[in-house]
Amino acid sequence: MGDQPTLWDAPPPEPQQPMRPAPRILRVTDLNRRVRSLLDADAALADVWVEGEVSQPSYPASGHCFFVLKDPNSQIRAALFREELARTVVRPEHGMNVIVHGRVRAYEPQGVYQLYVESITPAGAGDLHARYEELRRKLAAEGLFEESRKRTVPRWPRRIGVVTSEQGAVWRDIGNVLRRRYPLVELVLSPSVVQGDAAAPAIVRALRRLYAQEGIDTIILARGGGSLEDLWSFNDERVVRAVADAPVPIIVGVGHESDTTLADFAADLRAPTPSAAAELATPDGTQLAAILARFRDRAGAALLGRAAESRRFVDSESRALARLAPDIGAARQRTADLVDRGARAVGDRIERRRLALAAANDALRALSPTATLERGYAVARAADGRIVRDPASVATGDPLQVIVARGTVEARVERTRTDGTEELLA
Amino acid sequence: MTEPLDLAALTDADLARRPFDELVAALQRAVQGLEAGNVGLEESIELYKHALRLHAACETRLREAELTITELGRRGASPAGGDDAG
């Protein structure tokens, strides 16, 4: 190119005013970032409900879904990611009228803004959705869904009431879970249709029938998965209110993990599925036998410890008594009373322990074979309680108390002799 | 939740009729009483005997338990073996 201007060149710049600052040059990235932050700052765009027609949906290998949402005058690109797609009731198809819920954001790499879809429902259900939202707000305002209303499900239920259809997999699943897990419980079925126009009043009636029963600890309201319309009766105001009215804790397990109905909100506990509801309602009985056996073993160990303690006591007191014996012989004139008292006190304690220990051995037949205290010793006591060691200390006709291992013999002195101890040893 | 059971006054047949959770609670109390160690030997023995009885009762119940099913509002039509529609 030459230096001469041509027709294609921009006209020469006007002479600029010297004060005007140079324009700030943005990078494309900066520009798109700025637009994005503008959109992100708008709270209304973060939570929009849009009705429109699905056009040209694509399902690439990534598992996401992209489509255009349009009406006669306008259109917007929409993205439905794999996670959300898995949860939606309908799969977007070309020409389908839908209501989507989501947020609008800019996608910087391509300089476009689009609708990020969180949920999508057929437009026919649009009315339902509006009603669902309206009812949810109304009941929430009344406090029906308050956390503080929620009661704890009893850990050891005796009777569990169930409202569901008596036909079909749900009722069978609940029975199977409880048979495996906690068959000690009594199941009280209050059957109800759970689909169609008749479902809502039928569910309410079935619940009320259970409420009138005595001794129900927990109630389960359950239904298997289905379309939005199938599950609709669990969004019915009458049903939601009846759930909130439950006199005992109620668990609602409807549909699949992703389905949340208003009845779920009103329940004391929400279960992702009917089987999960049965599990949440009961302790795990498969572990119970082992737990109970551990309790029994702990009881045995504790008693053994207790008995061993008592045995040590008896042994040490016996040794103490034996140590006293020489003193008795050497100084009985001076200290007879004192020693007698001491010996009696110790003897009594030994005796009490001995009897108790005998009983412990009884109880511990298997655990404690000890019989050291049953070797046949006896203690004779005079009427005033003194232990008789010398025949001279009693007279013919005196009453005697002879204490043996397992009781007491009441006796009377017939005659006294100073010999005879050899006989005893023979 | 429940009053402590008076084990001494109950026969094994009585125990078999008590709710399972009561038995478990009583067993737990007996074991805790024993382990606390602040009761006399005689009382310990009683507690131990109670624990054995309660454990046996619980075990029997677990072994023999069969899910009971009652169906409401459908007198005589229940195939599930519930005896009374209440």
C-alpha cells in the first residue's frame, strides 16, 4: 500500500481536543467478564421461571442437554446439565411446550448468555407448578413445615401404621425390609389408592383411620415412583394438612430420591424411598442378638469382679482373725472382753460375707466353681454371743448357736469335755 | 418411657409378654447397675440373675419373631393374617 489515502481508508481523524483522555481498550475476555458479572449481580435472573417451546435439543456424549427455548418473537439458548437432566420428569423434545426453572448467566468463552435449567416440566403442568408454589408458600407461612414441629421417630416402635396401596411393590418392599430388619414390630396397614383423582381423599381417610388407632408409634406414608401427575395427590392441600395433623411421628417416603412433595415437607421425617422409610422407622435387628449377648457378658464380668472383691475381703479378715488367736491365749484374762468383741465383730462380718458368697457361687455356678468356704468349719456361740473356744466357758444346759456354712443350728450343751480335738482331726 | 420392670415379681411367662423394648431397657439397666459397682454383693447377684433372664427372654423373642400384619378397614377380607381390623 502506498501512503496515499484511498476511498477504503477511514476518514482522517478530526483534530482532537487535547484534554480528552485516550479510550480504555478492553480485551474481549474483560468485556465478557464484565457482562457476566452484570448478569450475576441481578438477583431476579438467578431464579426465573420461563415458559416456551423446546427447539433443536441435542444430547451430546457428555450427558448434558442443550436446546433453544423460544416463543413466536424471541429465543434463548438453554443448557440442562447431566445431574439436573437425571432428575427431571420430562426429557426435552423438539416442539415440546415446557416451563423451565433456572438462572440466566453469560457463558464467557462464547460471549453468549443462556438459561441454565434446574428443572423442566411440561407446560400443561404449569398450572400445577404455580399451584404447588402458591400452596407451599401458604402452608409455610402457617408454619406447617417448621423444623420445630418435627418430632423424633421412636427408636423401638411396637406398632407401625402404614398408608399405601395394598397391591404393588411398595407394600411388599416395606414388609420385606421389616421382616429382615425388625420382625418384632406389628405392621398396621391402612390401605389407600395412591393414584388418580380419588387418591387424595382416600389417603386422608386412610391416615385418619390410623390416627384413631390406639398404640401406633410411628406412621409411614409411602408410594412408589411415577410422573409428576402420578405423585400429585401428595401435593394436595388436604393430604398435606392431614400429614401435618399426625398425632404420632410420621415418615413420608414418596417416589424416588429426587421427588419432593409438599407431604414430604409436612412430615416429621422425609425418606427418599418407601424402603428407606421402613428402615428409618426401625432399629437394625440384625445387630441386636450380638449387642444383647455383649450385655449379658458384661453382666457376668461385672459380677465376677464383685465376687472376687468379696472373696479378697473374706480372706484378709480370716487372716486378721488368725493373727488375733495367740493374743487370746496369752492375755485372755486381761483382754477377754475386748478381744471377744473384736472377734465377734470380725466373725459376724465374715459370716455375712460367707453367706453372700455362697449365694454368689450359686448364681455363678458355671462361672465360679470356688467352694473354699464350704469345708465344714462351724462356729459355736454362747447365749451372749461369745464364741466358744473352751468347754469351761459353758455349762450343761446352756443354749448354743452353731453356725455352719449354709445356716445356723440351735443346740444345747449336754456335757463338756476338754479332750476330743484329736477325734476331730482324725 | 417405661417404668422399670419388677423382675422379682414377674414369671418368665410374664416376661415373654412384655414389649421387647422394655426387656432391652431393663437388661441395659441391670448391666449398668452391676458395672456401677455401688450395690452390695447380694444385690449384684440379683441383678445378674435378672440380666440372665432378660437376655434369655430377648433372645427367644428375636429368634421367634415373625412380622405381624393387621389390615384396617377391610374386615374378613385380609389375606395377611391380621386377626382384628380394630
